[in-house]
Amino acid sequence: MTLQNLHTHTVFSDGKNTPEEMVLGAVRAGCTSLGFSEHSPLAPFYDPDRYAMEAADLPAYRSEILRLREKYAGQLEVYLGLEQDYDSPAPGPDFDYLIGSVHSVVADGVCLSVDNTREALVSAVREHFGGDYLALAEAYFQRVGDVAARTGCQIAGHFDLLTKFNEGDCLFDAGAPRYLDAAMGAMEALLRRDVLFEINTGAMSRGCRTAPYPAPSLLRALRERGGRICITSDSHSEGTVAFAFRQAGELALACGFRETWALTETGFQAIGLEKFLEHVS
């Protein structure tokens, strides 16, 4: 049984722990493999929150993950990945996998984060979208639909990240036709690229949401269209490597999925969700 998290951040970007501390956290959580996916370098204009890794740190990051792969061989499989942002330069060929993500939109020549703080999001919509959250959603999902073509990723990250501060539809109606049209357009574009969609529990571990990304309605639509999933924690600390994996797996089952996918030395392989749930707390 492979119990794996492929979305992991450390002190190389905006995580709280070193890579080795995250490896030890994964072992304690019962994981059999761990993939590191630091935020890819960005120019300052595109990184208003300063969450991305510095370009100068890429060699050290690669070296440290490969060191840990060797040190923990036989105890934990370690993969070298990157969370490749829509606005990042091409990463090169030396990664085991890429997560393609959108964290911001650009409007009026300004880079606007969708997941920094609630206050920043409200201000951005008011000042640059005339208070129209659905216009923001259309701009966001246009980028999401393009992220696989732009990054060459194998995994689409936190598909509906812009709902981070929208628990209970407190800011906008995520069931509105304009919203769903934009989301489904992005989903169809990503499906044509045959990427995996992560069920991501990161906002739950940081107290922003009570359920994973994507929303159940989007997961059901994904299942109806033959999409594939992987379960990740978007972990930024050693105690959250497998956070709420049971809830994520049960959500996937309820939405009609019967398997999740994990990276192995021979590529991505399917794992039955019922078997997966037998191994998570």
C-alpha cells in the first residue's frame, strides 16, 4: 500500500520546517513516500506575498532532496517535485513531477493574490473588478485552464483556490452559472491534458476551510468526465503531512471516485480508495 503526499513545502519557500523534518513527519504519519513541491521562483512583481523559492536556492533544494532520498532509502520513498506557478519560468527537466498552480491574477497591470488574506481579496475585487467576484472567478479560471499547457504539469493544484475565504459562500455564490461556466471551462481544458486533479486539504490544516479543494459539485463533475485524482495535504509543517486524508478519501468516494493515484518509480499508479482508507486515521 502506498500512502503518499506529493504537495509539501519547507523553509526553502513558505513552509515552517526543514525538508528532513518533513521526512520525519511523513514517517510518523505512516507515509510510505513523500514528494517535495516547493513554490517555483517568481519575479517580485508576480510574488506579492513573497511565498516563492528564490531562484538562487534551486540547486541547494535539489541537492537536499536527493540527499534525503538516499539517506531514507528503504524507509521512505522521496520524490523531487516543484509547484510550478503559472507565472514562473520553465523549471528544467530535473524534476520527478510538477504541480501546476495559479495563485494570482493580473488586472490593471497589478498582480493580485487570490489566497493571501481575506482582506486583500476583498480589496482586490473592489478596486480592480468593480466588486464583481464572478469577474475575478472568470479571470482566475481562464488561467487555471491554461496552467497545464503552460507548465507541463502532471497534477493540477488546488483547482478552486479562490474559494479559500469563501466558506459558506460568504463572499460570492460558487453555484452561480457564471462561476460554474468558468470552472467547467477550465476543467475541460485540463482534462484534455490528462492531468491529475488533487484533492487538497491544505486550507483545512491552516484553519481557513472545513472541506478540501475542489468543492463536491466540481468533484462530481470531474468524475462524470472521467477525471483522475490524487490526495494531497499541501503541507507546510511536519505535523500536517497526511492531514484529513480520511475526510478527503471519503469525499472522493461520495463523489463517485473509486481510486486515487500515487507516484511510483514507474510512474503514476492507481490505488483503490477503500484500500487507501484502511491505511489512514
